[in-house]
Amino acid sequence: MTGSILLLLLLAIPLIGAVATWFIRSTRLLHLITALAHTAVLIVALVLLSMLLTRNAPRAFGNLLVLDPLGGLVLLIVAVVGFTSALYSAGYLNHEVAHGAVKPNELRRYYALLHIFVFTMLLTSVSGNLGILWTAIAATTIASAPLVDFYGSREPLEAAWKYIVLTTAGSMIALFGFLVLYQAGVHVLGESYDFSFTALAGVASRLPAATALTAFLLVLVGFGAKAGLAPMHTWLPDAHSQAPSPICALLSGVELNCAMLGIFRVFSVTAPAAGLNHLRLALVLFGLFSLLVAVAFLVSQRDFKRLLAYSSIEHMGLIALGVGIGAPLAVFGAMLQMVNHALAKSLMFFTTGNLLLGFRTRAIAEVGGVVRVMPATAVLAVAGGLAIAGAPPFSLFISEFSIIAGAARSNQVFIAAMAALLLVVGFIAIVAPFNRMTFSTPVEGKAAAVAVNPIVLVPAYLSLAAVLVLGVWVPGPLHDLLSGAAALVAP
Amino acid sequence: MEAFEYSLAGVVLLITFWLLIARRVRGAINGYAFQSIVLAAIAGATYLQSFRLHLLLLATSSLVIKGVVIPLVLRRQIRATVYDKRETHYYVGFPTALLIGMLLAIVGFVAANQLAITKDLLGQPVSGVAIAVVLIGFFIAVARSDAVMQLTGLLVAENGLLLLGLVLSAGLGLLIDFALLLDVLVGALVMGFLIARMNSTIMSTDTGELTRLRG
């Protein structure tokens, strides 16, 4: 009972926040209300997760809203990165307003859309019904495309258009898959049934095999486009480099994971009938290809936000690969990678957001001497660069190592070798530019970087601390959540 | 009764082909509105067969939202200069586009046979039409360079999915169908907003002009 009330409260808070921002004129109050709303979401999410781990899974309206470990993992990611991004937005936008890049009256639109965007992602994480899940994932694009276009010049518009057209087309291919999946269920459950994964999971092994396989492949290609899996990723570097930095943190760290959740939900209900090995092979192929494409573009990258975007494609490829490998260690690593990617990538978008505020350019070659001009951000750039590249003692090392070790131990040596090789090349391509920007001499005429408001440092340091702690110690409850989620995607 | 639905499905396919080669933005939007109305009629006809209230609601709401609201709002958001524009560009020529459309229609019918869909309210031929409409819609969305035409392509593909949903399962249930409709409505509005922004930023809706982001 309390579970269902809390689930509704979780979804209501961002909606109330969105409505509230419409009536507020004061900039300071807008920042405050948003930060409070996201703190409240974080608290409610943590209470729900503790209920999930200690008592029954919270649910509301039958199977419509359900919190299970896999959804809980994504809920944790949405709530944490939503919170840090809301904090970061305040500092970042104040700078932008002071610099004249954003007009004060545009903040209301920004915050209203931010709340709706977070709402769609929260709904994704707690949907128990596959139809609602599809709607929520498709809605994440619709809510965030105007945010990608927020700066209102030509390049953001191009990025937003590409983003909305390609990911909506992807979502429709996925919808085709969901319709086919529904039809597969009709064979077993009768003409009108509850289209929830709880109901389908109960009869998963009796679904018609060919129909189940078709459904999964359609969803993999469709939501793969939204999750940034190559070769459907072409919109991603544009959207993730043109959006305001706090939005990039959410797009990259959270929204991609939401699309992955959609793929994994369908994976878990179609795998028993369609044959686990077929489905895993498809995930491995997309995963390896994404790694390959990402690393190829990382090596030649000159724009530091696009560098991070390609690193996201690399991470999504690894997550798909981990689940595709199927060994328990690799699947656990993939689940941990979802959390680590969200924390580390948001950390890096906050860091590059600070660089952008200080230097007013995204070109790697035009940024230099960060360590002298912005020492606090320099620490973040070096440590964060190492973290997203997967260096110990940061947590991405653990998850990436688990995925590769899982492959090697289950005799998938070729996959392990390929992934390890690509990760090493990617490592150099990510770490080198951040070190260069930090320690090189300041570029002529570009040295006049401005000091940043301490507020923009707090969320970044929080994320850095989290990635460091998770690198040496995964807390018990989080470990339970990760194992629960892994059990759902390795049936 | 079935013959009536089959001929309506045929009309849906014909409109799709007409949209494939439409040269004016005005025509494309009107064509989409007309196609949505025919689809609503098919949903209404399936209601008369099964008397499930949900289908009647689906028929009326898609008639209102897709047949009237979306076309009207797009008409308002897209300024007259774009709306009355005659020439819209393909990355391939018009005859090639038509040929590809025919191939996609054949693929649609073959795929419908392969999927071995059980006969529900409507039969196999309609699901062939539905898949063909989805494929041609996607083709319009990727092969046209005009933003309004790309949006129309996506909307047409969605119409195809609605038809497929009707054939396969008479919809997914009231709540889900409404959530989907809401998604389509808001999605079309946001894309319309971006098109209006395009028109004021680059004085055109030709996405061929938006090619600055690379690598």
C-alpha cells in the first residue's frame, strides 16, 4: 500500500515541479524549487529501493507500475544523476545568464522541460506494462529534443532535428517489435491480456519461437538507435555535443540507460522461447561493432564534448556486450557498468561544462593550462578522464574488467581479446586530450578563462567521490540490487 | 463487411503512394489527414464487428487527434511560404522513389505472410498493407530532404503501426492506446515547433542546409 503511494508520489513530484516552474518569475526561486524537487525524488527513490530490497516489490494499479531490481537500478541512476544535474544546472545557467548566452526568461522553459524529461525517465524505470514502457521511452526523446535545441542557433537545431527524427524512427521500429511481441502473447494468453512483463515472463517459454525472435530483433534495432548502438548512433555525437552541459549529463548518463532497459526487458521475456544463444549473439555483434566505431572516432576527435559522446557509445556497446556474453560475471559487470557510466559520464559533462564556461570553446586544441586557470576543474578533468577510460582505482575498471574476464572464463576468448584491445586504444584516445588540456601551456589569446562559481564544482566532486568509492567497495544493498538485475537479464 | 475493410485498407495504401510522390507540403499534410480519417473508419468498422467499446473510443480519438488536430496545428505552425511550397526534394528522383515504394510494398506483403499472423478481426492482406505503409513511411522520412515531409513520413509510418495494431490484436488496451496517441500528438507538436524554428533560423525547411555537424 505504501509502496503504491510512493510510486505515484515519485511520478507526481517532477510533474508538480514542471507546473510550478511555469508560475515562478524569480531565477533564484527556480533554481531552488528544481533542486528541492530533485532532492525529494532522490529520497523517495531511495525509500522505494529499500522497500524493494527488504520487503516486497512496490507496485501500483496491478502490473501497471512495478519496481523490480532491473527497473530499480535504472531508477537509482535517474534519481542520482537527476539530482546532480539539477544542482549543476543552477550554477551553469547562472554563468550563462551572466555571460549573456542565455536570457533570464528562458530559464522557465529550461526547467519545465527538465522536469518533464526526468518524469519520462522515472516512468520508464517503474513501468510494469510494456506498452507504457514504450510510451515512456519514446517520450524521453520528445521531452529532451527542445532542450538539445535550447541555445537556439543553427547547430543545436540541426542536432535536435536529427535526434528527434532518427530516434523517433527507431522508437517506431521498436513499437513494431512490441506489437509482434503482443501477438506472440496472444497465442498463449488469449486475445486480450495484461501486456505486462510479469504476465509474459510466466509464459515466456511457451511463446512461438520465430515471433519472439522477430520481436526482439525489431526492439533491439529500434531502441538500439535510441541507446546509441552503432550503426544507428549517428545522431548521438551531435545531440550530446550541442545540448547544454547539464542536459548532456542526463542524455548520456541516463537516457541511454533507459533505452537499454527497454531492450533488456524484451530480452528477458523473449529469450526462453527464441533461444538464449541467438539473442546473445545479436547483442554481442551490436556491442562489438559499437566499440569498434566508437574507438575509431575517439582517436580522431578534436571536440571534447564529442569525445565524451563517442565514449558513451563505447560504454553502451560494452553493456550490450556484457549481457550478450551471458556469463554471470559479465552480466554483473554490465549492470555495474550502467551505474558507473551514469556517474562517470555525468561527472565528465559537468567538468567539460566548466571548461566551456571558462574557455568558451569545445575545441581541444584551443584549451590549455587548465591546471593554472581552474585548478579545481583540472583535478576533475584528469581524474574523470582516467575514470571514463577505465583506469583503476575507479569503478569503471571493475565493471569493464568483469565483462572481459567473464568472456575469457566462458571460453569466448576472441570476444575478450577484441574488447580488451579496443578498450586499450580507447583509453589512450580519451586520457591523452584531457591531460594535454590540463597541463599544456595556455593557448595565446585564450588564456583569459573566467573563474567559476563553486556551485558547479559540488555535483562534479560528488560524482567523482561516488566513482572512487564504488571502485574499491560496492555497498551491500547496491550489490543485492545489481545481482537481482543481473538475474533478470540472464534467465 | 470484410470486403469493405479490405477496400478501405487499399485506400490507405493508395494514399501512402500518393504521399510518396506528393510535391507540395500542403498536399502532404492533407493526404495525412485523409489517411488518418480512413484509418479511423477501419477502426470503427472493427468496432461494429466486435462491439468492444475500446475500439469505438480509439476510432473517435484518432479521428479527432490525427485527422483534425495534428494537421490543423501543423498548418498553423508552418508558415505560408513553406505550406504553399511546390517543390520538395528527394535524395533520389521521383520515379526511383516510386519504384522503391513498390518494392517496399512487396516486401511488406511477403513479411506479413512470413510472420504467420493469426486471423483476428481483419485478415492477412490488411497486415500486408500495414507493414507496407510502415516501410514506405520510413522511406519518406529518410529520403526526403524537406523537414515537413520527413515528419509526414514518420506520421504515416505510425499510421501503419496503428493499422497493424488493429489487425493483430484490436489495439493493445485502452490505456496503452491512449498513451500512444498522446505520444504521437506531443511528438508531432514538438517536431512542428522545431520546423517553425528552422524556418526562422535558416529561412527554409530543407534539411539539406543543415549539414554543419560532422565527425
